[in-house]
Amino acid sequence: MDAAGPQVWDDMTVEVALAVMAGARTGHLLVCDNDDQRTGLVTRAQLTTVRDSAAYTDRLRLRDLSDGGGRSPRPSL
């Protein structure tokens, strides 16, 4: 993954991730696991879609969005 940008841990909630994006004035975040290994990238559009879905809860974490293949987390709702 070659994208540059703010890095966050995968245990961050969707709502906090959106706030970090707004504060950093960026459209994406690099997602890392507890070993600081990059596990994916999320965009503002992806997180907004998840937040606006009927299945959204305020406890949903970035790791919950993973596609299971180690690639960019994405909504699996």
C-alpha cells in the first residue's frame, strides 16, 4: 500500500474516524493493526455510506469493515 496519509488503528470507531478525517482535512485514512502493520485504507465516502446504513451502530469499528483478505476495509453490511 503506497498511499500516504494519516494512520489510525483498526479499533477506531467509524464516527471517530470520520472526525479524524475532518480534522486532518483528508479524504482517506490508512488503517493499521496492533502491530502497526497497514491493513487497509478507508475513504470518507466508504465511512459515510456505512454510517448512513440501517445496520450502523456507534460501536462499529474499522476492523469490522475488513473484507477478510487483508485489503482495503470496506462495508460488509
